Amino acid sequence: MRHVEVVATAPAKVNLCLGVGPVRADGFHPLATVYQAVGLYDEVTVRASTDGSWGIEVEGDERLSVSEVPTDDTNLAMRAGKLLAAHLGIDAGLQITIDKGIPVAGGLAGGSADAAAALVACDAFWGARTPREELLELAAELGSDVPFALVGGTAIGSGRGELVTPAMTRGSYWWVVLESGQGLSTPAVYREFDVMHEGHTVPEPQIPDTLMEALRSGDIEKLGASLSNDLQPAAFRLRPELEQSLFHGLEGSAHGAIVSGSGPSCLFLAEGRPHAEQVAGWLKGYGLGPVSFAPGPVPGARVVP
Ligand code: C5P
């Protein structure tokens, strides 16, 4: 069936642990990570374009640095649409609109969410019903975090992050996401990681047992104490103020505090929405904000019925 337009959403991700190994020959780093999808969403709408070519526009609050999203061929949602079209042998472009709810270049995989949402939206638009395995392979071609944005929930990531295995976990959590006015480039943070480890042996990354135990039992205090991120020292070198932000969140009763992925967004673990608001209030007392509140885990990219 052909549709007039299809809308899909995809969530932001956080890394509950982010173990980073020695840089590979292809320039990527081996990862051992636990992803969690959290309730901050980008929405992607696809519709037929008047002249059959591809087009893209990006909407959303400038507080999220929306104007930094490229609207050329490098846009990840457009690349996703084109990749799926090539895979399906379809020769017509679509008009894509991205409505951002995820901070841009914040370490929350917003671009990956756009790609995942575009894949499921275009697939539904064309009525293609592409098998899940094929969508996951296309997702991996688009970026290391894109397969997880399709899967959602809580999952283990390996390889360069693109190999995703859902994890059996208990409990649901609230995250206070402290935004930063200015994004950080993921490659720049990985480069800084390499500089910091020059001349040292970097071990193969592992997922901490304590983290998996905390997730299996739903023990929030244990979870907070087991959060880890090997990119955090590199993010601190590029943005020294982040260290103080984490400290203030812990002081403000967060169960855990960590830089999100490659940063610069900071995450604070809370027990429920009122607790999250209490942590945010404490941060605000130090002039830190704005924040978003996000429950986790939530499902991956899906078409809005
Ligand atoms: O896969 P993605 O396009 O999201 O990666 C963006 C950049 O982040 C890569 O070009 C690389 O510099 C860095 N990266 C890395 N190791 C990973 C994932 C990303 O070095 N596992």
C-alpha cells in the first residue's frame, strides 16, 4: 500500500558503560558497551516529493543546535533513505522532514536516531516490509550507533558498536540530561582518547560484571555506582567544566553521573520524575541547564500509527 506520508520516531541513547579498546586499522575503536534507549525523540516524516528528487528539512528548538544538522547529502536520514532505495531498486526520492527533540552533537546519537527513523519510515512508505536483518545491516553501514536505534531497550553493543544483542534487564529509570550549548565532535573525542593513550597498551574492552548484575536486579544504587565511560577523560580534556557538572549532580542526590557517549551532554540517574526534578533543581542552583528528563529503557525506532 502507498502512503501520502509516514511518520516515525526514534529515541536517543545513553551508554551505561562505554569500554573503548585500541584503535583498529580502519580507524574505528572496538567497543564493549551497554546501550539504553531513553525517552527523548526525533521524529522523521517522509512524503512524496514533487519532482521525484530527495529533499530534506530540519525543524526544532534552536536550543538543541538544530541549525548544525547538515541539509546536504551528508545528512544521515537522507543517506538512510537513499541506501534503502538502492537496496530495494527504487528510483524516486522522498521529501524528509526531521523534527529534532534530541540535542545535536550531544553524545546522544541523535543523527543515528534520524537514520533509524528514516529507514523504518521509508520502508513503510514504500510498503517494502524489508526483513529486520537486512534493515540492521543497512543501519550498520550508516553508522556505529544506528542498529541500536532500531533495536532500542537495553542492549549490549560490540564490534565498533554496530553489533547489538538485547539484554534481559529489570527496572526502569529516569535520566536528567544536562545539555551543553555547544556540541562536541565524536571523531575529535576519539582522537583525544588516542592521544591520551599514546605509548600505552590499551586493553580489549569488557563489560563490567557489576553493571550487568545491577541491571538484572534493577538495583538503582548499584547501577549508579557501576556507570563507566572510557571516553570521559578525553571529553574532560576538551571540556573541563563537565567534571564539575557531574560532581554537582551527585551532590544533588543523583544515584550516578556520567558523560553521555562522546559528550558533552551529562547524564544523572534518578529514581523517578520527582527525584529527577530534584536533581535538576540542584544543578540549576549552580547555573547549570537546560536539562531534559528522559525515562529509560524505551523501544527503538517505530512508525507512528
Ligand atoms: O560510526 P560513526 O559514523 O557514528 O562514527 C563516527 C566517528 O566516530 C568515526 O569516524 C570514528 O572517528 C569515531 N568512532 C570510533 N570508534 C567507534 C565508533 C566511532 O573511532 N567504535
